[in-house]
Amino acid sequence: MVNMGSLPDDRTARARIRDEALRLFAERSPDGVTVRDVAAAAGVSPALVLRHYGSKDGLREAVDEHVAQVFQTLLGEVIRTGEAEPLGPGAVSGLAELIADRLSADSPVPGYLGRMLISGGPVGVELFRRLHQVSREGLAAMADAGIAAVGADPEVRAAVLLVNDLALLILRDRVRDVLGVDPLSAAGMRRWGAEVLSIYRDGLSG
């Protein structure tokens, strides 16, 4: 087996800085991380961080844009899947499965998404709008297929389904604490998905 730790890191210094900032921001929050912390983690000088990004605010904007782009790409895959068959409840269930399949188990991207959505920054606000639109489209597709109803207020129903599904990504660590399994692992997705589908299909009294 190849020792991956012995291989050279072929990412550019700019990409290493952004990726290490993402990891540290997800762990501690952006306010708890300094430019010097990011530089040390990336193996570069603080001056190089500032040369590439101008300031910590510039670095945070770059991280936000990168995470948004990751989710936009995954959303595109969810939408393409939905063209062949109706999207699952909330549409983001399919996104969670893609995250489990496409991102490494220790990826900081899902955790950082929560910070983006809660902070209310412009990138997070726009990403949530896009997620809500995908949820609305998924709900409409399910209704067209006769497997769901859009309800009296489709916008609210789509938002409820979206928030329920996003909670799995944002509260992933807490869910793992209480269930003893990573909800984005194969075993976790089986347990979580079966119960969510049962609730959506039969209601809490089913």
C-alpha cells in the first residue's frame, strides 16, 4: 500500500491555504482562526496568505465561494438524477447521499455549510435559496408522479423538508454522538433513510 503521507502535495499554495482555512474554520469558526494559524497549517508564511487573499476576510470569502461551488456541483447531480426519476423527500436526501459518496468521511465541507447558512452571509443566503428551489422542484416532481402532495402551501412544505434534510448535514457530529454511527456513512444512511422515508410516507402515527 502506498503511504499517501509520503507523497508530495501537488496542490498549489493558494489551494492549500484555502483548504486548510476551510478545515480550521469548520473546526473553530472563522473568528477563532488567525492568518498565522492558516499559514502554519498550510506550511506557508502569513505574508503569502495575504499575498493570495489580501486579508482574512478575503480568505473567508474564498472559502465560502469554494464550499458553495461544491454544493452547486452536487445539486447539479441531484437535478440530473431527478430528470430520470422523481427526487426523494426534500430533494436534499439525494444530496446527502452524494456527499457520503463523493466527499471523504473527514471532509469539513458539510460542517462548514452549517456555519455559512447560520451566519447569514451573502453566499450562504444565495445557496439556501438555491437549495430551497431544488426542494420545490423535487416536491413538484414527486407530486406529478403521484407519490406526494404539494400541500396547501408548497413553498412552506418544501422549506420544511429542506430544513429537515439539512439538519443531517449541519448536526452530523451530534447525530453520530447519539446514534453511534456516522449518518453519512453507508450504515448510517440506511438507518436514517429508512426512518425518514417511513415518517414521510406514514406520518408519526404510522
